[in-house]
Amino acid sequence: MLDARAYERALRPLLGQAGAYARAILRSRADAEDAVQQAALKGFERRGQYDEGRPFKGWWFAILRNGCLDALRRTRAARTQSLDGVDPPAPEAAEPDDWRALEAALERLSPAHREILRLKYFADLSYADMAETLSIPVGTVMSRLHLARKALAQTLDKEPP
């Protein structure tokens, strides 16, 4: 079992990558920060379940990923409820056109391709950590990432200039 200090030492270097990954999923800096904080707390509470024979990074990113997916489900459920008398949140700062084009292209990919690209390029996970996070073999990670890159390139090529 990880003690509190060991957990903090293992988690601290991952927070920047975690924020970028959560932001890529949730598309909101504030929501991403909340998700990272919640995942940090959940991981701390579950540190007794961590198997020290497995990569910490993959274990913790699985917690973060699940938290982000839960947040998306809650957001979608909240949108279906009445918004009478509720002011919408202010839009985030304008993003560069290239970023919006990338987000639009990612949205046109399959969920599996979108997820593997986010883990690689926003979270900067290794193949082993991605395999741990997604509970799939490393070979599947490699082939899925290859196919996802090809699909993204094709999608971006079809984008109007």
C-alpha cells in the first residue's frame, strides 16, 4: 500500500499531463481542474487498492479517465433538464483556429481512436501506461494508435482551408 507521502510523490509529476488530458476530454479548464482534483482525492482514498507491481501512472490515469467520463455524463444529463432562469457560463477565452480544427477532427473519429490520441498526445502516456489505463494489451495500443493517427490525418486532409 502506498503511504500518503509516496502517493503524493508519485502523483505530483503527473498533474500537468493530467490537466491537459482532462481539458482535452472536458473542453473546459475549470471542469478539467475539478476532475483532476477529484481524481487525486479518489486515488488517495483508493491507494490501498493500488498494486505496486503495476505502473502507477496507468492506474491513476484510469481513475482520471473514469472521472472525466462521469463528468461528461453528468453534464449531458444536466443539459436535458430545464434551464429556465439559469444564465449560461461565459465562454472560455478564444482558442486558435488550429485548436478548434483539431478538436473538430477528433470529434469525427471513433471514441476508441479519440481516446488513444488523447492519452498519447495530451496525457503523454507510454504504451504500457495507455494499456494499463484502458485495460488492453500493449499490442492493441500500438495498432489502435497507428490507425487513429491515420484516421486523424485523413480527417484533417478533408478539412476546408
